[in-house]
Amino acid sequence: MIRTLGLTLSTLALGMVSTTAIAQDQIIRVGNLLTDAASSPSGPATLIVRDGRIAEIRQGSEPVTASGATIIDLSTKTVMPGLIDLHVHLTGDPGGDFWKETTEPTEWGVVVGAKNALLTAKAGFTTVREAGSSQYSAYALRRGTAEGIIPGPRIVAAGPALSIVGGHGDVSGFTEDVNELLTSGYSCTGAVECAARVRKASRAGADVIKITATGGVLSQQGRGLDAQFTSAEMQSIADTAHSLGLKVMAHAHGARGIEAASRAGIDTIEHGTFADEAALKVMKANNTAMVPTLMAFQGVSEGLGKGIYTPVVEEKIRMTMGRVGKAVDMAKRMGVPIAFGTDAGVFDHGRNAEELQLMVDAGLTAREAVASATTVAAKMLDMENEIGRIAVGYSADLIAFDGNPLDDVRKLEQVDWVMVRGRVID
């Protein structure tokens, strides 16, 4: 039983952040401590959390008490760092109803996002990278979870994705006058205009720049899955973003689009479905990471033949099915960094941890899969000194569950307790 100042957590309002003041010491009794993916579970320990950070780690089962401290009893559980998902869409839910863009205001995305932020945190994900939303919805969620107003993970937000005019990520499927009304304002043509869009995103508050470097599966176009931006446009985007201290994540399926994006200096390739040896060589040379999002393909495959997607989209889904996961094994053998991301929103939020087993099925070890969602992902965010491991001074982003994920990553599909920045998610 987890107790907070003599009250069971069940007495707190369901779905709300714990009202315990973060400034008060929290003493967490741990049954089995896994500080990071490179270590092994070390047995009983006590964590002392102060002001939302790990203040002290004491090995062993000797009781630790302090006057006025909150005691959290996890002495029958394994505790490890919270998981990190580098590719989510909190403001959207799965479905093929692309026409809803004409009927739902952008504010509705914040409502949906608040629901999904809680589902994501309860699934054990304490940090996410929001990979594309309306202009300010993800930024509003970012502030809401940071200030503890709504329960959810730390959010690193991209805002609207940059796309070519009429390409994946731009509005399509309607008459041209409707397309024009619905456009995000972030499509661009030519290196100069693309640089301007990056600067616009930076001014609006983006933490990272998202681009759709190639065609996509779920857009209403049958023009393939290879490069859409030119090399010059992608180079301009990468150079401009880096000059502003921002990284770039690129949706990319086709091999030549992946190769061009990596050569331009894009930091992460999202999906990487048809990556071949030539593309992976360029990724390796440029230290470009792959974020496979295998759950995205799992999610869309579950909707095939059910009338959810248009015929154009169904055809593209079937195109990808035979390739899912193959690039992961090749990337591992060639030394390309592999980081964890799911594309949650294409499938139901809260299922994010199912990605871990898919990564193992694709060729990673359990330890490598866990690292991809902790230390490797933290490095992709330039937050390796803040999150991704349990260490003194790090953010108190913690999860508790039964068993050892280094033996079976599916243990992480059943998380029992979550803390984000020292706040307990109930």
C-alpha cells in the first residue's frame, strides 16, 4: 500500500496530480532499484526526493525517516527512470476521418490532449516529444503539465510540422479553397521560405522543428513515400534550426528521402521504413538517429478493411507492411543510434510501451530497447543530465512495476505507479 501522510493514494481524486507539496521531502522505499539501462536491479533502496529532484539514494532496506516527510512505500516494486517517447501526437486520436479538420476548432485539441497526457503518464512515460499539432495546442499542454495544472508528462513540443505545399503534412483532400483556409501556415517552397518557416516556429515557441521530408501513409495522396523536400530546402531547414539551437526531426519513409535528410543534417529520422544500406551509411556518418515508431504500423494495420481509411491510404498501408522492422535490425548492425518513439495518436494513447517488444522482435536486446526509451532518448533531447536515469540531481521522474524489464520488456506494459518532476500521478 502506498501511503502519503497517512492517506492512501486512492483517497486522492482519480486522474489528478497528487496534492502533496513538492517542496516537502518524499521518502520512497524501493524493493528493487534499476538506476539505468546499463545497470542491473540492485535490490532494496531508498530515494529521497526534494523540490522535484533526486536528493539522495541510499542502498539497502534500512528504514529512513524524517520529520514531516511523505513516505511512499514501493518496497514490493521495481523502480526505474520514467520512459521517454520521442514521437507522439497528444492532441489527436486514431481514425481516418480527415474531414473533421473542417468541423473541430483547434481548442478541442487541448481537451483531447489533456486526456491523452494523463493516459501517457499513467502508462509510464514521463517525457514525450510532441511531433506535430496545431499552432499553440501542444504549447498549452506543455505549460499545463510543467506547472502541474494538468497531470501528464514533460512535453517537448514541435507545434505544426513543416511540409511542402500539397505534400504530407499540408492540408489536402478538400477543394482548393477549403485547403487554403485550413492550412497551418507552415508549408514552404524554396530554401529561403523554408528558413523563414523555421524562424516562425522558433518565434512561436517550438522546442524542436518537425518536417515531413517524404510522403506519408495517412495523407490523402497516392504519390509514393519518397522525398518531397529538395536537398537544398532540407539543408536550409537544418542549418536555420541549428543556428537557433533547435534540433530537427524528419518524418521519412523512402530510402532516398532518408538519405537526403540525413545528409542535410537532420537530427532524427522518424519511421525510416524503407531505409537501405546506402541511407543507413549516411545516417551513421552524420550520427543521425532512427526513431522506428513500429507501433504506428501496428495501429494502422489493425484498422485495415474496416472502412476507417480511404482506399488511397489503405493501399499505402499495405505497401509498408512487409518492411516494418527490417530497417531496425540493419541499423543496429551498422551502428546507427536507435531511439524510442511510437507515433501514439495513430494508435490509442496509453499503449506506448508495446513498442518495446516490437523493437525486441526487430532485433534489439531487452536492454537495448529499455535504453532506447531512457538514456538514448534523453540524449536525443540534450537532456541526458536531467532525465533517463536515477541519479542525484536528476529530475524525479520515476515508475514502479513488478519484475525485471531487462528479462522481459513486457513488464513495462503494466506500470503501477508514476512520478513526474516529483509529482505523483494518481
